[in-house]
Amino acid sequence: MTDLDQFRADTRAWLEANCPPEMREPIRSEKDVCWGGRHYDAAANPPQDAWLKAMGERGWTVPDWPKEYGGGGLSPAETKVLREEMRSINARNPLNSFGISMLGPALLKYGSEEQKLEHLPKIARGEIRWCQGYSEPNAGSDLAGLATSAEDAGDHYIVNGQKVWTSYADKADWIFCLVRTDKTTKQGGISFVLFDMETPGVSTKPILLISGYSPFCETFMDNVKVPKKNRIHDENKGWDVAKYLLGHEREMISGMGLGGQGENPLVIGAIATVGLDAQGRLADPLLRAAIAKFEVRTKAFRAQSEKFIDELKAGRAHPAQPSMMKYYGTELNKDRHELIMAAGGSDALEWESERSNTGAAPRAWLRTKANSIEGGTSEIQLNIIAKRILELPS
Amino acid sequence: MPLYLNDEQTMLRDTAKDFVADAAPVSHLRDLRDADDPTGFSRDLWKQFGEMGFTGILIGEDQGGLGLGHVEAGVVLEEIGRNLSPSPFLSTAVAAVEALKGSAQAERWFPGIIAGETVAALAIDERAKHGTGIAMKAERSGNGFKLSGAKRFVGHGHVADLVIVAARTAGSEHDESGITLFAIDKGAAGLSADAERLADSSIAARLTFDGVEVDADAVIGEVDAGADPLNRLLRAGRTGASAELLGVGGGAMDMTVGYLKERKQFGTLIGTFQALQHRAAHLYSEMEVARAAVLKAQQLLDAGDAQADEAVSVAKAMAAMATTLSVNESVQMHGGIGMTDEYDVGFYMKRARVLSELWGDANFHADRLAIAAGY
């Protein structure tokens, strides 16, 4: 038995013993997702909390981070085995976190030792929930045009301005934020800072979306005092950190294109509404054809995701490849929800009823429309692919 | 196993890339077409494939081959696709070899295949659209069988030394059991071939079996259990065709991206236009996803994984869809010159159409996946 086989056997046994049965059920709604943080209610869902604690203690919420920062210290091959074993029992992700998917990788690359030791273990254990202060009312696709200012005040900055589309700002504990420290240049005048959302002068206001939910906020900074030791990387070098982090954000968003694990809700939904004919085929042949072609793309994209992650871990991925992943994954996810709506018919239109789980299908469908906007629009991703991968002229 | 080529596979790719581009570039296809060559490929080139060792990639070392797998065969096929090289490699060194592997006929046919002398043809399809039906009859006769019926879309069927044919020894057209696979020698009495040149200048035959008598030892595997070697043949063939499609789609895309960087209109390079940049970037994305699907299928086939069958259909459907997009976008972005016979991009479009159709198009494989998934 190789070391990796042994690791697989041990991991399987440990997961079997430690992943509660409730955490192997499909995620039905946002309420089933664990985000951790100061406002997290551990008592509200004991199996969820047990799963988070068990995985957090092993560092397996971030299996490939170094142990000294709260990670699992696993090799790429071991990390892959862990993910495969989790998938095989349909284990839920124990912790959803922008700290894990976005800030963590940037801190690992650009943070000082002190910053890493302070923030990474709390991310790994789900103690602090982070949000991202990037977009502004006048800086969306043209992100580097941001105006939120950070005035030098000795050992700290005074931050003034407004962010928008800050995901879950009203539920987050800390923010990683892009601020302008030099008004004379564009990309070269941006710095990357961290601050507590409870700092005086910070306020948030949820934005009601077409889904009827408010996953995004406006975030206002009014003379917010941010210690300079909370700046990541050099002053005016924040754009490097921002771009690096965006790559990771795009990878995360691209995961939406994968669909869920286990049973396929699109197919199950279609069978429930239109039924099967005598040959066992979906009774609506055109809907069946559309789903079948879509499933080809989904399965192929799963292979692409696996390939991308393998290449990334081996340092073989093109640095702009996350843009391709983000583009493809989000467009695929929008297609999926169009098909789920078509398959559901009028059942999928109910907005408030209990049987519709308060309109889970139509609200999720509407939510996906932001996928190809947030984290850089599809058009921005295509620009990046064209210029950086295909090297087309400007 | 990581989902990218390992060092040995990368070396093989580099070797294949140089060799195929040098020995059989697109101009080779054009020359054969212009000469109205009746064979449809060059037997000398096939010998060279043998000298390079490519012909034995899927044959075990104990039988004189290289003992490699579908990833390696795919590496060669991608270069064949990229150069549109007319070659019996896919039918012979991939599909036929997989059908014969482990059977009594392997010893007889493998040396000629390894040497680049034997050419195999696969007589499977009976209708214009590939399907699961095998109706052609093989009746017991004396010590062997008598085959009667017709097959079509048989690449190299008019010149092949070996014809592998699927016929029915029991049951009805769509039954899985009752199929028997036969290995038939060139020139068998009662076997006639009508050679048809296809849109891509390749030649496929319509074969007529008029009471063709064969010995019992022509049977590959077991009588009535031909579905087993037939499925091996189809899995290998479909995966190989997918790899060749990647080469065709990738080759067309590279030509097109190159063209965008040199063609000027309105006083500037057309590659600066966002309308064209976005089309090219979208195409790149589709080709990348297809590439991953094909590699996944190859790796699962090599590992003997139970998921391989599904992955093969995903690969064939996705490679066909992405490559169809690629050749269409390529002609469109070339503009008028893309419509001329003089320019190579049209050859890519034609080859993509033939490969997309071979052993089931994207609709066939999407349908197959849906049935397997229970809808």
C-alpha cells in the first residue's frame, strides 16, 4: 500500500466517523450553508457545528494551507484525495468563506508573518467572517478607477468613501478593502487594507435585488481609522494583491458551473413535471434534448475544473486561466437555471409558498444572473482571455 | 493521476508534432486530392508511422508494441488532426487493435499493423446515421459462417487488408446479444466495395457482402458475444476521433488567431476589434473544455475505470460541438478568403464534419448519456 493509499484509507475512516449524517444531505437553501464568524449561532445547528469544529481542528477547512496558519499541511495529491473522499459521501463543505477562497491566498502570498499568524488561523476555524470592499458606484468593470481615499495620518490612514456590491457586508466581521493612497496615478495609487467592520465610521445598507433577497450591501466609510500595520503589501502596490485575489475569486465563482453533487436536481425536476414515456425517456423531447446537450457541457466542464486545479497545483496553469473558468462556469450556471425554470413550469413560478420552499427555484434563477457580472463581467473575462492568453493586439 | 500530460507523454507529443507536421502537412492532403489519388492516403506514410513506433502504441510489449495507452494514441491523433493528415491510424492502430486485443487473431494481424503494412477498415454502420442497430446477417454455414448484407461509411474499406465487420448471429436488430464480430481478409469472395470520396477528400466505402463465406476462426472473441469487442472498438474509436477533433479544432483556431494578428482593415489589425476578440476568446474556452473532457476519457479508459464509458460519450459530444464551433468561427473570421479553396481553413471545416459524424455525433452521444442517466 502506498502512502497515498494509506492516507485515503485513513481519511475515509475519519470522515465516516466524524461527518454527521445531516452533513451528507444536499444543501437545500442558503440557510444550510455555514459561514462562521462572530454572529454565527453554534447552537442553532449542532451537526453543522460539530462538522465545522471537527474539520477546523484538523485544519481540513483549508487542507493545503501550512499547519502553522491553521491549515492541514496536506500535499496537492492528499488534498485531492480528501476532496474525492468527501465527494464520495456527499459531505458538505464545512465552511463557506471569502477568507478561505479570496483573502487567504492573498495573505499567504503578500502578507507579513505577523499578519498571517493573526488572520489565517481565525479564517481556518471560521471565527472571523470576511467581506470584500472592491467595487464602487463609479468603479465597476473599471475597478482601478476607484476613489475611496486613505489619507496618511502617521501610523494610520483615515479612510473615506463608499463601496458597493459588498457581499454580506452586513453579516461580516472584517473587510479587505481597496483604497486610493495616490490620486496622481490609477493602478499605481491603490493600497490593500484590512479593518474591523465595527470600527467607528463604518456602516452598511443592504441592496434589495430582483430575487427579493439582499446578498449585497452598500458600505460607507466616514473618517474610518485604519492602522497602517493592517496594510497588505507595500503602499500603492495594492493592485497586485487585488488582481491575485481576483484570480482566486474567479476560480471560486467558476465552481458554480459544476452543479451539485449526487442527484441531479435538473433531471429530477424535469421528470417530476413532465414524466417519462413508455421507453423511459423524458416525455417532452425538446426539453430532454436541451437538458442532454447541457449535461454534456456540464460533465465536460467538471473535467476542465479538475484539470485546471491539477495544473494550478503543479504551477502549470496559465495565469489568466481563472478568467476562462469564471466565464465558462458562470454562463453554464445561468443556462442550468434557465433549464430548471423550464423544467419546473408553473411550479417554478411560486414565490412564497411553503411547497416551493419560499420560491427557492425562481429566486436562485434570478440570483444567477449576477454570476456573469460579479467578480468581473463575462465581457471583462473575454477581454482578459483575448489579450493575455491569445495575445491579440490592443 | 493529474489531468495533464506527464513528461513522457509530453516528449511523445513533441516527437509526433514534428514528425506529422514534417511528413504530412496540410499540403500533403491537398496534393493527394489534386492528384485524385484512388487510395485516399499514402502507404509510404503509413510505413513511416510504423518506423516511428506509433502503430504499436496500443499493442502490448510482449506482442512487439509499445504497451502505451489511449492518452498516447490521442497525442498522435491530435497531430494528425492538426495537419489533416490522411492516415489509417485511427481505424487500424486504435479501433481495430482494441477489437483484436486478447483474441486469437491478434497474433496474426498485429505484426503487419506494427510494421505499418496492414490497413484495417471497420464495417459497423448500416444506416446514414450511426446507431445501435446491427441487422446484417451471419448464418452458420459448414465449418463457419456466411455473411450477407451491406455496410457503409467504412473508411479505407476499398483498400483495407483487414475488414472487421459486426454482424448478427442471433436476436434482432437492436439486441446487444447476438452480435458477432468477424475479421475478414481482403479479397474474400462475395465482398465488394464501392469507394466514395467524401466532402473532406477522404475515401469511405459502401461494402456489399453477398454470401461471404468465412471460417469459424474469423470470429473475434465469442459467437453472439461480439458486443464486447465491438464496445471496446467503439470506445477506443470514439475517444480517438475526439482527440483528432481537438487537433482539427485547435489547428483551425490557431490559424485564425494568427490571422487576426496580421490582417489589417480600416488601417488597423482586425485582432484589435473587440467583436472579434470576444468570439476568439469564447472559442478558446470551448476548446479548452473539450480538451479536458477528451483527456479525462483517455485516462479513464487507460485505468479500466467503470466511468470510462460515460466519459467517452462526453468527450465525443463535446469535442464535436467545440470543433464545429471552431471551424465555423474560423471561416467567418477569415472572411472571404476563408471561403476559397486555395486557403486551408476550408479543409478543416470539411474534416470536422466527417469526424463529428463518425461513430455517433453530438446528438447521439447526448442521447446515450441521457438514457444512461435514466431520462
